[in-house]
Amino acid sequence: MDEYKRKNIIRVVIFLAAIAMIAYGISVGEPAIVLRKAVKVCLECIGLG
């Protein structure tokens, strides 16, 4: 197997793993948790929280 094919296979595997992790995070409600934490940090930063 030449170097080009091996690199492409590695890229595809990493891409598919990333898509799977994103899908899992969305399915367990992670975006809402991240947004809640971001709002809390921003409000604390400007002194309202």
C-alpha cells in the first residue's frame, strides 16, 4: 500500500470517528450544557452573575 492510500484511509477513519463523537454528543444533550456554561461564564465575566 503506498503512502497516499494509507494517509487517505487514516483521514477517513479520523473523520468518521469525529462524526460519530459529534453525533453522540448531540444525542446526549451536550450542546445545551455547553451553551448553559458559556452563558454563565459570560455573565460572570461582565459582572451580572
